[in-house]
Amino acid sequence: MIDELWRMNAIRSDRVATAFAQVDRHVFAPGVPLHEVYAPTTAVKTKYDEHGAPTSSISAPQIQAFMLEQANIQPGMHVLEVGSGGVNAAMMAELVGKTGSVTTMDIDPEITDRAHRFLDAAGYSRVRVACGDAEHGLPGTGPFDAILVTVGFWDIPPELTRPCPVSDLGG
């Protein structure tokens, strides 16, 4: 998978390649065949509605690599992920190292419970998992050096686009 992501130019740095190599994606997708979990362009669906339509997924590795490269997450940074599958938060934890922090949040308690369980199982208990609406921030967190949004938005909350301090999201 990592070699293919390099060929696709989705991974462009050794730091992001190392983060991908350190995180065991399959821990976050129990019961899913490994060839699907590690397929570079395939999202793994993790939750369905009452009609069988997917409502949540682990993003395709290609998308995750593009996002992580663009965010340029460095050691010591404090980052927020909106939309919590767990895998991306684990890779961000690798990138920020022990001196940084990662908070991942989702509006769905089933998703955050799942992310918390799998992050712990994969050895990333230092990632803070929170249930809430990112539109309203998360008291007691921030400021953030980077915010990655891994969910679909019908519109973008003004708090995510204001040029004023990102710390407003945490207060």
C-alpha cells in the first residue's frame, strides 16, 4: 500500500510514509479482509443506516495521505480531527510525537466509542476522543496548529474559516 501511495504521489515525505507504516489499519476494521483495509483507493465502510446506506467510513489511504501531506503536521503540534474513525488520528499521533497532541471528535457517540476502543487497542490511548459538534468547538482544548476535517459538511461552520485565533474553537 505504501509503495503504491508513493507511486500515486499521495505520499510525498518520509514522515508520512513512516506514520502509515507504524499504524496497523486492520485494527480499526475488524472482520474486513486485509486486501480491502490496505487498498490504497478504497474507503472501508464502518457504519450503515437502517436502509443499508453507509453513514461512516475509514477514509481511503490515498485521501488520508493527501490530507496529512497538505497539513504538514510536525512534532509538537496540537491538532484536531473532525470526524473520528481512529486510523487518521493514530497517524497524526505518530506525526506530532510525544510532545504534541491529537484530539479527534465526532458528533456520533457510536463512532467515538468505536474510535476510542480501537485507538486504545492499537496503542494510541494518548489521543483524546471527544463526542460533540465541531461547529460549537470543544471547551478546554486548543489552540490547534492544524484542523483536519474528515467528514462531509453540508456547509462549513464559520468557526473553522475565521482568520481570528483558532483557539476560539477550544474555548
